[in-house]
Amino acid sequence: MYQSLIATIRQGHRVASGKADNSPYPIGTIEMQIPYFKKLGLDLSHLFKGTLNLNIEPNTFEVIAPEFTFRNVHWAEGFPAEDFSFSSCSVLYKGREYSGYIYYPHPDTKIGHFHSSSLIEVICEAIDGIGYGGRVELRYRKEEVRINTP
């Protein structure tokens, strides 16, 4: 069953999309990771090669029973393996729905570029005209993701 919440688009580290000036991943982490996730059973190749950073402050979130969890994914030479979880979701913006996944690199295995637990990263279809500060509705599976209110 889907639940929804309103979130604000926030700039992230720009490493996922490869737009950060000082990133060791010039094509972006998402584009580098997609072939590994596909081999494990999740094809994200049709989605935007970056993340949409959704600020849900003052709320926080937890991934509790994700649709997919991949452990020990070694996707970048010279860096340790990481664990990732994904949960189906959709983003509504200006009356249109964009399908995708909540993208959760497990903090205990993540290389760097950490986010607060009030920032949900989403990989979804490209959204024309979206920008920082824009507001969207996130539809997520409540049995997979828990939103904690203060």
C-alpha cells in the first residue's frame, strides 16, 4: 500500500550524477552502478543517471523491508564494496507521475558523501523543469519505508 508525503528538492553532493567538481567518479556513481544492479536483477537503465534529493525535514525515514537489497557490491575499483537497498516509489510533479526507486546506500558500508536521515534519494524518470526548492509528492510503500515524525 502506498502512502505519500510532500518533500522539497535539495541539492546533494552531485556525485551521483557526476556533476561534482571534485568527484572521483566523472560519469557519476549511478551510471557506474547500474550494470551491477542489473546483473543482480534490478534494471535502472531507463531512469535518470542521478538522484533526486528529497528533503522531508523535520521528519526522518528508515528503510525497513526494501523490495531489493544487494550486499557487498564492488562497483568501483580501489574502493570497498557497499550494500544498497531499493524500494519502488513514484514522484508527482506538476500533475505528472514519474516512476522510480528510493535509493539507499547503507551508511555503514558507504564510502562517503553522507546525507541526513531527513533526505531521501530517489532514482526516477527524468523530470523536465524540476529545480532546487521545488516541491514534489513522494509516493512510497509504507511496508518498506517508515517515515518518523518528531
